[in-house]
Amino acid sequence: MLEQPVFAMTDPEQIDALIDAYGWASLVTHTERHGLVVSHLPIVRDRQAPPGSGAVLGHLAGPDGVLHELGRHDAVLIVQGAHGYLSPSWYGETPHVPTWDFQVIHLHGRPEPLDADATFAVLRDTVDHFESVMPVPWTLDSVAGYAARIARGTVGFRLRPRRVVAKAKLSQDESARLRARTAGMLDADGPYRNPALAAAIRSIDAG
């Protein structure tokens, strides 16, 4: 991914917040047997690692772990945040062309496969994280026996990246006035309504 200083996301707290807020990632590995392998999975931050390090925990179905030859190769884990289309008709001035604003983090490193107990802990942490916003959070332990059987078909991993590339293209190359106008259009009813992206764009001028 092209690294551009104007769009660089370098604040460790922002990186942590994006992982916490979205928690959905794509794992890309170049394997010996299968070539490029891509899987999509939920992740949570590794709370035992330093804040802002980009360290995460995830899990795959066991066969996916085999396809990735997990632990044998470097990989890239791509965490996608808010993103969406911006129409040039929103700006009220010309010339402009369509564009796509987005937040994304690339975590480069070698995933470390985990044993059965550690994998179950990752599953519990993942459920607890996503259930934490529910009025009455559901827990994995409420179906402990069933969950233990299902967990045997999964493999957990830890990724402590050697390199973190985070990018937030949020109309920084436009004026504050046009950013505000764009955010308003994203908040309005319509085919491209996107409140999450609107909030991200407004954060640029929030200080």
C-alpha cells in the first residue's frame, strides 16, 4: 500500500480504537503448496502486548489454518475500518472527481498458532468483546460443553506484527469546509448514507 504522510495514521490510540471498533480482518498468506491464500475472520487486540503495537488474536476454522500453513510464513492481516464512496456532486464546486475515503490497517508478521487451551481463550475473548455492548452480554461459558466441542474445529493464533502500516484517507486533501459538507451528505438519507465514515471525516477537524 502506498504510504502518504498526509493520510498516515500514526497515533497508537487511533490504531487500537479502529481494531476495537471493527474487529474484522482479511489474512493473506503466500504458501508453498497453495500459493496465495486469503481468509476472513474476527480479531481482537492482544491485551498482553503493549498498547498501539497492533498485536492481535484471531481464530480460523482448522482447515483454513492448514491452507495458510499457519506459523510457517509471514502474512499480512488487513483490518478494514469505515469506508465509502464520495460523489463529486456533493462538493458544490468544480472540478472534482469521484473518490473513496477509507480507514485501513496492514499488520505484517508471522501468525503464531496456539494450542487448544489458548484457542479457547481467544474464542472467549472474542465473544466477550463483541457482546460487551449488548444489554445482557451472552457468554461462551453459558454453553461451555457445546463450545468446547466446536472449538476443537478451530485454531487460534497470535500476531505480533513486525510492521504496522495504517492509513486514514479522510479528505485531508480538501478544505475543512468541503470535509464538513461531505460529512453532512454521508449523514443524510440516500444511497451512500454512511454515518461511521462521516464521523471519521469530522474527526480530522475536531482537534
